[in-house]
Amino acid sequence: MNSIGSFVGRGLLVAGLLTSAGSALAAVSDDGFAAFWTEFKAAVSKSDQKAVSDMIKYPVLYQDLRQAAEFPVIWKGAFRPSHRACLAKQKPIKDTSPKGVVSYSAFCDSIIYSFAKDETGWKLTDFGVND
């Protein structure tokens, strides 16, 4: 009985340590994207075109290279009501390049929304074709 209790006790100790380590790793890996994504989704859902435009790194690839002055073209094509509804439900996928650069992507219909971090923070960096 004593050896079984000892075994269970050690198992609980190991489980507790792993849980603590997992929480610590999650805190370390917080790269700020979750906060950006919350703001981005809110701006998109409110149709706050200025806020969305401010979250884009220009020039941005949308069919061609686009500047901030061309944002209305981007809005009409990449942020249609169906895209906005889709983005509200998306959980972006994290990718880490071989050099350790982190990026995220969200997929809606035929559009891939790509996000990366620069010296100013997270930005929407380009739109790709999801084929």
C-alpha cells in the first residue's frame, strides 16, 4: 500500500510540475499577436476602415503592390461582408521560418491574410491566393 501511495504521489508531483512548466512556456511564447488579432478583428467587424488600414504594412501585395491611398480597392475586394464574417471566426495559424521568424495566416474563401511583426508591431503584410 505504501509503495502504491508513493507511486501515485510521485505521479501527481510530476503532473503538477509539467502543468507549471507548460504555463511558464505559454507566457514566454506570448509574442503579442493575440492582442493584435483581437484589435484587428474588432476593427474589421466594425467596418472601421481607417483602423484596418493603419494595421497594414504598405506597400502591400493585393493583386499588385498597393499604397495606403489605394486602401479602398483593398477594402472592396478583401474585406467584403462575407470575408469580414469569416475573419471574425478565424483562428490564425502560426508559422516559424527556419530562421526563427514568426508569422501568422488566416484563410477566408480564396484569400490568405498574412501577418508579420516589424519594428512597429504586428501588421497585415500581404494577401495571397488560397488555392
